[in-house]
Amino acid sequence: MSQVIAGQFLNGIIVGTLYGIIALGVTMTFGITGIVNFALGQFMMIGAYAVWHLTDVARLPFPVAAGLAIIIAALAGFLADQTLFRFTRNNLVNGLLVSIGLISVIESAAIYFYTATPKNMDFVLSGSWSVGEITLSRMKVLSFGLLVAVVALTWAGLARTWLGRATRAYAQNPEAAMLMGVRTSALQTGVVVYSCALAGFGGALYASLYSLEPSMGALFILKGVEAAILAGVGNLPGALVGGIILGVTESVGSLFLPVAFRDAYGLVFLVAILLFRPAGLFGGQK
Amino acid sequence: MTSIGLLVPLYLLPAVTHNEVVLTILIFTFILGIMATGFNIVFGHAGQLTMFHAAAFGIGSYATYLAMVGLKLPFWLALLPAVAVVTALSLLVGWICFQFRLKEFYFAVVTLAFAELARLVVLNWTSLTNGTLGLLVLEKPTVWLPGAGVTRIDGTFAWYWLTLTALLLVACASAILVRSWIGRNLSAIRLNEDLAQTLGINIFRYKLLAFTVSNVLAAFAGALFGFYTNYIEPAYLSVTQSLDAIAMVLLGGIGSILGPIVGAFLLTALPHAIDLTAEVRAATYGAILILAILVMPRGIVGFFRRRPRAS
């Protein structure tokens, strides 16, 4: 039993880092543009389908395909920002509704082009490592490492670079940042595009691990928002940890309670956190 | 009130056309219009973006049917326990949300979480709800008519008149509510919550009232929907159901009496008017929602009205 629990624990961490990468996008977009892009899960789906198409249909090697998928997701994000989100800055309700409209559009497009039948990608990296009784597929470990690295780099970039300082300054006080010469509209667009690129990267790795369907995005945005709120909105490393906590709870919890209630844990967390510790487990950066 | 008068001639429509498609679209419009009218009270007037009305809609239809079968009640009496259940749940969820001062995004997310929890419970309580398979509704509501006695509401014409009457009553009640001091207090809360509180309005109580009223109306719509379609399923509680009502209100015109009904009509009729496949229909729906928000923030009714409304 204990190795089953340990196995589920590790699986939960992998899924949790995917939640975390979406949560990171949610947290950053909310801090800088004042809206939540609820279509972020669909940008993840764009990345996943792009990578599937480029490797299984166009026969490109996975790293090249993943790179292109990130670019495609970022371009889609840029397009969405310039045509839609630009007009809903700091208007949370409108941003929410516009992104919900966008979800329908992107999902229908995916069903139209790729049908609703799940797609399975060829193995990118086969084989697994065994530690004692537990086996872990290499691709899962690699994905975990890459996602953690991306979150760490984002954090370091925000802490160390000029652009990062400008971003943090803007989150603290938009007017003051503007007076100090931060090009705010470019910054807002940049953050939206970056969050979409992150989602696309998450999607590319997701495609190498699980089967794809056009409806996959809806689940991830919900978990991403839950993880971001769990950790405290504005807390970047917290978003990853929040995602992992959520993923582990779901995986391990499903061993003891009916699997049907898997999606309920996050909801219960969400309500409890907002009621009793609204700043999140680790506190937001406001 | 005058705007509701515009709907009265619809009573004569079955004399003009017997077209089943047209009448069926209108029946769905009337039923969904009731839900949208309810949502308009809590969102359009009190300014609270709730995502709980799908849960109220679904629970309303399940509870009415279960009370009818379990307690052997006629439809209209079976509505009472359903309304009681939805009222109790709304008071609970609303109390939690408003007591902890959840606003905007956080309010939307928490009500969404409660609605999803409700859906999961309905989905998995198979002994009562029959799970994903849903329930087949064989009973119909009955009404007493002068001259005809107790009549079963069956067939398109009967349902048309019943749902139109229900919608008119709900629209009138909602118009009276929002034009009263209650409505003015709700508007005050939407426009400036802190100021409203300073002026002595008990914002907690009024938000809770608006939330509960809108959920009860959604439950009523849900009960009619289940009995009209003869089928109740857990999808009635899904997020898309909530989003539909939001889209109807935004498209038709937020804060107006006629707006939610116009929105309900357009979103019900459009997919039938143009022959579309399911994917294209969903995409059209999304595009309409986006356009409505970016181009016509006050909806169709607001777009054609010359002066912006004062409150």
C-alpha cells in the first residue's frame, strides 16, 4: 500500500506542476492587467495540439516542435490581447466574459480541425527509472524538471532584470511606474503573451504525457485559478507549490475517497482559503 | 411596465401561426427568460456576478420532480419544497460569501465552486438522481381553467400559454421589485458599495435578498424546463448553463426589464435560424458574447434606447 501511495504522490506532483504553470500565468496576468484570462487553458490546448501536429503529422523532432508550439501559443496570445483583452484592462467582469467567449471560439476551432476524438502522441522519451518499488517514466521526470526550471527562471527574471523590476513596480503602483518611464501598455501585452507562452509550453509537455482532447483546457484553468488563490494571488513560486499541493491532494485523496469527488478537493480548498485566509497560504505580493 | 405590455400580443401568436418550430423556440425563450430575468436582478441591479444560478436551475428541476413523485404532490405544490430547498441553499451560500465580504472575481469563483460541488453531489447521488442517465419525467403540470376544469398542460399550445404567463408574471414582479426602494438600494450597492453602507443600507441583507430571489427564479425556470422537455440531467447544473444566462442578459441589455427576454430569444433562436453544426454554433455563441461586451456594453435594448438610464 505504501508504494501505491508514494506512486500516487509522485503522479500528483507531476500533474500539480502542470496546474502550477497555469497558476503562474493566472497570477501574473491578474497582477499586471487586472483581469483573469480564463481562456489560458485553451492556449495550453493550442500548444498541445500544435506539438502533436508537428511531431506526429509533420514529423519534426520533439524539442523543435515544442519550441514552435510555444511560439504559436504566444502568437495566439498576442492576437487575443490586441483584438480583445486590450479593451478590458482592469475590468475584471468584462475580461472574464470576453475570455469565456474566447473559450467557445478556440474549443470549437479545435473540434473543427482535429475532431473530438482523443489524440495520442508517440512516445518522446521511453523508459523509466525505478527507485525501490516505484517506477517513474523518464518523460514525467523531465517534464517536472523543465516546468520547475521555467518557474524558477521567471522568478529570477522578475527579481533580477530591469524588465522584472519594471513589472513589479507596475504591479505596486501603475502611475508611479509610468512616470519612471515604464511603457505600460507594452508591459501588459507582454505579460499576457508570456502567460500564453507558458501555457503553450505546459501544453507541449502535457501532449507528451497524456492523450489530448479539445476539452482539456477547461479543467486546467479551473485548477490553475484554484492553485493561484490557494497560494495567494501574486506569489510566483507559491503558484507552483499551490499547484503541487492540489495535484497531490487529488491523487492521494482518490485512493481513499471515491474518484468521482476528485475535482471537489480543489473547490473545498478554494472556499476554505478565501474564507479564512484570503491572502493565500503563503501570502500574496500586494 | 410599458415594455412588458409589448409582450402581451404574443398571446395571439398561436392564432396566426401553428408552426411548431416557432412556438417551441418561444417556449424555450420564455422559460430561459425567467432565469435570465432572475440573474438580471442580482447582476444587473445589485452588481454581483454569481455563477450559482445553474445549480439553482438544476436543483429546482430535480427537487420539483422528486417532491412530485415522492410526496405525490401536484406540480404547483411540488414547487414549494423545491423553492424551500433552493432558498435554504442560497441563504447558506450567500451568507458565507457576503459575510466574508467576497466581491467581484472572488464572489464569482466561490459561487462557481459551490455550483460545481452541487453538480458533483447530484451526479454521484445515484439512488436519488439516477446519476448521468438523468430522470425521465412522465408527469405534467395541471391547471384549473374556468369552463374546462383541471387541465393537463400537454402539447405545444398549452405550454406556450403557460410559459408566457409565467414569464409575464415574473417580469412584472421583477419590474415592481427593481422600481421599489429595494431596487434603488440594490442600485446603490452596485454603484458604490461603501457609500451605500454609509447611507445606512444594510448591504449584507440586500445582497442576500437579491441573490436568493434570483436563485428562486432560476429554480422555477428549471422546474418548467424539466417538465417541458420531459427530462432532467446533471448537465442542468453545469457552468455552461450559468454562462448562457449571463450571455442572455449581456446581449439583451443589462439592467432593463426587456433585455434578458430579448437576449434569451436571440440566443435560443439564432442556432435554429441559421442551420449550423454544433462546433460552428458554439463558436458563434462565443463570438456573440465577445461582440456584445466590446461593441454594445449596454446590450441591444440599451443600444436602441436614446438616453442612458439614470440608475
